[in-house]
Amino acid sequence: MITPAFELTQDPDFLTILIRVPYARPSEFDVYFEGEDFKFYAKPYFLRLTLPGRIVEDGREKASYNTDEGTFTIQLPKEIPGQYFEGLDMLTSLLAPKKSRSAKPLVEELDAAASAELSEEEEEEFEWEIEQTPYEESSEGPAPLQHPYGFGNLRSGVFQRLQDELSDVIDIKDPDQTPADERRRRRLVAEAAKFEPDHYLADFFEDEAIQHILKYKPWWVDAHKKMTALQRESHQEHDSHTFVVFSEEEREQLRKFTNKSYLLDKRSRHHVYLGLIDILLAYCYEIRVNEGDKNVESSWNIRKLSATLCWLESFTCIPDVLVSFGRRVLCYPLYRHFGLVTRALSDTVMILQLVSPKPEISTLLDMSWFCENGAMERTNLVPLPGKSL
């Protein structure tokens, strides 16, 4: 079976599903929907979605087929009129079976193949006569200490066999044996050694190219203006999917992502959100300085500006994220201007507000305050004109 390309939109009363099935017969298709379940079949296409809200069959549902484009448009009534369905652009999550969305706390979900293997093993009869060996204390010393890093600090030992290639990926050496505090200390030392006052002052006083970059409008600026204007007029939420439109190539990439769920505790979730903001800041800088184009240096720029990626940093608060980003902008890339730091902050706030009008990342409010009040400029960790790092 082929999973077709699809996209979802909504209005206060209906959920609309557009499905592209160019080689299907419009006279031979089946649709099933109830509650949060939606299923569509038109040989050779099959689509099963687990929706973020409930739909109902009450006679208002509609379906149409566009022969020129090979698309089905299915309009389904919401069970609760006016309800806002979140996450309609998270295609991988929508494609995941409902049962895969639950797991025991702090346990990563297994993929379908691994789950099937476990089921087969559980069905096999246990061999009670298996040979047993008495337990003996190991004469070897304790295993070397492993310090976690990565998404939710759930990884360790990843780089043990990659020591020779580490310099091309991250700046920290031997991360598995380096505690988080030591990683941070080494990062600050490296940044201080890299800072060049002459380069910084040259960009500050001869800033014609930088002023041109600051005037550039990335894609999210107009989208955020439209969303803000509609919110002021109607005083209610609007589907961010209306303002953020993925290309067909991007939607195809979303469908290819492996769906994994992580049940994180509050502290780990906080680290994940701060790491996301750190990476978004680097992304916003990269998009702006290249005016929306990509080049061979784009991945290096994002990696180098994000301490989360480059030093496996695990932040604990918004000010630390912003100060780290500001320091790295003034140390590593071609353009080292404080105006680019503050512009990247406002760009990141726009993106997060577009993704979720009521962000789950509560620290976003702290970030807005930090940006608006210029708190970063008052810290001694980021230089002002004429001062060293």
C-alpha cells in the first residue's frame, strides 16, 4: 500500500483533508471516520490518521474529487464546533497508530518491527530447565563514568568510537567522560580565546553590509503580521497552518520521519525546549545573513552558533541560552554584529508564536522580556563597543 500525500486545514466547524491520489479510480474508494480515527482507501493508496480532535458523522460531511489534479477533498464536521485542533502540520504524528502514543514513563517507544519481535518472544514457552550459573562479584573495577547529553539528556556513549571524527561534528573532546559543568567551562574558555576585538569593531563601524542584512524580511515576518492582525480583529486563536505553508518537498520529508515518542519528566522537557530555542536562534541568524539562500557553509554556521549542537550544552534558563548565542555570534561567523543577535531573538519569537499561538514553551515569555528589556546588553558576558569579551 502507498501512503498518499495529504494536508489538513480547519475552520471553526470543519476539518478538511486534501488527499492526492493521482492513479486511483474515483469510483472505487472507501472512507471511514469516527471520533479521532480517519481511514481512507483507494487502491493502491491507504491513509490512516489519528486526529488531534474528534469528528462526527451528522450529515454535513462532504467529499469531492478533482480529476485534473487527482485529489480528494473531504470535509468532516467537528464534534465540538469552534474547537481548535493543534498539530495538523505534524504529519508523522498524525500517521502514527493511536496505541503508539502511549508508553510507560521515561521509556522510549519501540518501532513496529521491534514491537513485533517482542511479541513473538513473549509467546514462546519459557524454558524452565535452562542452565544457571551462580552469581559472582566481578573482579574488574567499576565501568567508566558516562555523562548524558543529547535530546532530553537521554544519550551517552555515542561518541566513544568516533574520537577521530569528533572535530568535524562537535568541538568538545571526549564528551562521554566530560561532565556538563566541565563542558560549559571549556566552551567559555574557547569562546574567550576566539573573540577578536578588531573583527568585532570593524563590523560595528563599517556595517553597510550588515545594515542591508538587517532590513531583509524572512518568510516568517509577513506570516506573523497576518496572524497578529487577525488575532487583534477577532480576539481568538487562528490555525497557524493557515500562515505557515509547507512545500510539497517539505511535506514529503515530514512523512519520511521516523515517529518516536519520548515521555520526559519536567526537568528534561525544560532542557529540550531550551535546546530547541538555541538551535532556532542559529537557524534565524543563518537565514538572515544569507537572505534565505543556502550554501555550503549553512550547516557549519548553524552548528557553530548553537552550543547545544557544538558543545552538547544542556541549558537551564533562557538568559544562559541568549548569552551563549550572543557570544558565539560575536566570535565565529563572518558577520559579528550585535544587531544580528537581537534580530535573531525577535525572529525566533515570531517563529515560536507562529507554531503555537499559545506556546507550550512557557519560557517564551521570559525570552520576550529578556529581548525587549535589553538584559543581554547589561551582562558582562557580551561585549559592547570598545569592550573585550
